[in-house]
Amino acid sequence: MRTSKLQRLVTIPSLLMGILSVLTGASVWGQQTIRRAQPVWKPEQTRFCIDYSLIPDSAVLRSHDLCIIAVTAKVDLPQLKGGGRSVLAYASMVEVQPGSREALAAKRRGIPIIGDNPNWSSSVLDITHPQWLPWVLEDLTQPAIQRGFDGLFLDTLDSAQLISTAHPEKAESCRSALVHAIQQLKVKHPYTRLILNRGFDLLPDVARDADAVLVESLYQTWDGYRQQYRAVSPDDAKWLLSHVARIQRLGLPVFVVDYVAPNNASLARTTARRIEAQGCIPFVGTPDLQGIPHFQPDEQPSSSEEEVCQ
């Protein structure tokens, strides 16, 4: 899909609103004004990583300002959170892995499996079921809160589209369910930081509750169908950048995860620099996201490196 450009007349009231937004830190998305505190993470100052392995390398994690890890990761969480670091737990809102703790909890609550995602061998929950919200608040996210994580990375938000495609009559109720769940998480845990994975259509209603947005595959990606790394097409990159710009106008930091072969550190470095040039915070790794990054953002290229473009 592409978003068409809207022609707007600049009226005196809208001009005054724009001036007020500059003075108060407010942002405007269409007719909605979002007043936000200063962002937690700043592009020019933040290094972040994602590692979903069971036993991540704590030394690598400590070299970053923000880490996203599995809730069950074997780490000394209080020590990892030292020095001002933020540590967030992964939480999949719509999809579950068969046999996982989350899947078993959903089954006990009677939440139906309404589809599957063959790309990740996962099951799609019916998020319109009345027990889905209690599952989110109690079974999915409460273990991370109790363990002492600083916040949550809310993944698979866009997977609600899998439900909407198969069951068009559920489209609006799926969106409403996700919006309500995010809002309730912030009400129940007001100091918990929330990073959304995409969820572009939700942002007009949950921008007040989110602390950042993460997007994947801006310039380089992993093609699961062809099982190969490749460059993102210019049109797709342009489309994603239009959403990035809208998110930034809301005053939200944008994290970008791109995927590059581990033997191509030069391309990884170039990709990170391109992401930084868009005012975003980069992480360049491999699609399993279960190991240390194969390049650090502040590394300098060696004289012997030869960049391989894709």
C-alpha cells in the first residue's frame, strides 16, 4: 500500500497549533496532537541490540544502552540494568510458538487458534476472544514485570492482518483489541517502557502509550522464501521511510533492524550509517537474532576491507 499526499491549507488556527507544538513538545498526526515528554532514547546517543538466545553474552549486552532479550534469558538482570541501561523483554502479542509457555496458557484460557504463520511455524491467536486481554496482562507480560524488566518489546502486532484477511468481519475488532491492550498495559504499568514493532495503523490511538517504534528491513533484509540476503527495493524503502517520518513527527524514537550476512561487515557498517542518516537507531544482524551482533556501530572500517554491495 502507498499513502497518498494530502494537500492541506495553512490556516491561522493550524499555524498557532504548530507554534504551540514546538513550545510544548507536542506532535501532530493529522488532527491529533500528542504531547510527549523527552524521548527516552536519542539516535545520536543510543546503542541497542537484540539477542533472543537462552544464554546471551552479558559482556556484549553491557556494551549497549538498550537490550531486548527473551524473558527467560539466563542473565543477571539487576547487574545488566546497571549503568543506566534499559533491558526490555520480548512479548509476542498475536502469535505463539506451539508448546510454549504462552501457547499453553492461551489453551488453558480457551483462546482459539485462528490461523498460522508458516514463515515462523507459529500459531495465530484469536485476539477478539474475551480471554485474550487477560492472557496479555497476566500470562504474557506479567512474568517480565515481576522479574524486573524495564519494559516490553511488543511483537507481531501486524499479524492481526492475518486474521483480518481470513476473517474480514473481525478486522475492526482486531484493531480495537490491540489498541485497548496497549493502553491497558500502560495503565497497569505506567512506568513500563513499550516499544512497538510496526503497528502503523495503531499509532494514532497509542502514540501516547508507546516509548518507541521498531521497524525491520529498511535497506537490507533476509528473504525467507529464497533463503538469501538481499537489498530492499527503492520503492519499499521509500514507503517504509514515509512511515518512519510520521513516527518521528510524533516525537517517538525509531529503531531499525536490518539483516546482512555475517561475513559482510562492510555492508553492515554502511547500512548502519544509512539508517543513522535517517535519524534512526540501527541494529544490523542476522535474522535468527540469537547471537551477538556481527558488527558494532562505532567500529571503524579497516583499510583491507572491501565493501560488497548487494
